[in-house]
Amino acid sequence: MTANQLTRFRLRLRSRLEGIQSKVGEIRNDLLQIAEARPAVLGDSLDQAKDAMDMNTRLELHDHSLRSKVQTQQALEKINNGTFGQCESCEEYIDMRRLEAHPTAALCLECQDKQERENSFRPRLLTSFRYSDLMYLNSGAV
Ligand SMILES: [Zn+2]
């Protein structure tokens, strides 16, 4: 990877990190507001249910944002220590088109696919079971 490409990725990742940080701040403010408004809505079970749903949605967003933040920070560290663009599993270089689309990608496409196949055997809720999983299970590969 050229120095110019690295600089471009660094700028992209930094602005992504700033975006995530301000998003996390917004979500935390929302959570605080919901929490502060709580005593007022107690007593109405419909309001309480809505309230809990609002909380959950924001907690999930918060969780997701924190994960993106860690991934982005790790990608920036890799730029600093010279391992950016290398697959964490097989250490081959990740395809540039993949990196352009996902600058925080830690694995090459092959290793990512492999990991997803392995993960698909973990027990999970039926609702998140994808059609492609069924096809794979039915293919006799298991
Ligand atoms: Zn790999």
C-alpha cells in the first residue's frame, strides 16, 4: 500500500471515529433523558412498555457504536504499526476493493467467510436463522 493510500485511509477512519463519538454522545444524552423522565410515566403500563423499548433500541445502538469505535481505533493502530490491510487470520493482504468498502475489515474475504460459516453452527434464535444457513446444513457438508 502506498503512503498516499494510507493517508487517505487514516483521514477516513479519523472522521469516522469523530462521527461515532458524537453519535455515542447523542445516544447517552437520550438515555439520560429517558431515565430522568421515568418517574413521570410510571403507572401507565403502555407508556412503560414504550419507554423500555426506547431504552432497548438506544442501548443496542450504543453497543453497536462502541463496537464500531473499537474497530475503527484498531484500524488506526494498524496504520501506525504498519499492519493495516493485512488479514488477522492468514496475514495475507486484504483486497483493496474490500478495504475501500470496509476500511475496518480485520479479515480477508476467505477468512471472513470461513468465520461466518463456523459461527453459523452456534446455537441462535430461530428468527435469525437465515435461508443460506438452511441450504448449507442441507448440503451435507455438516
Ligand atoms: Zn485471511
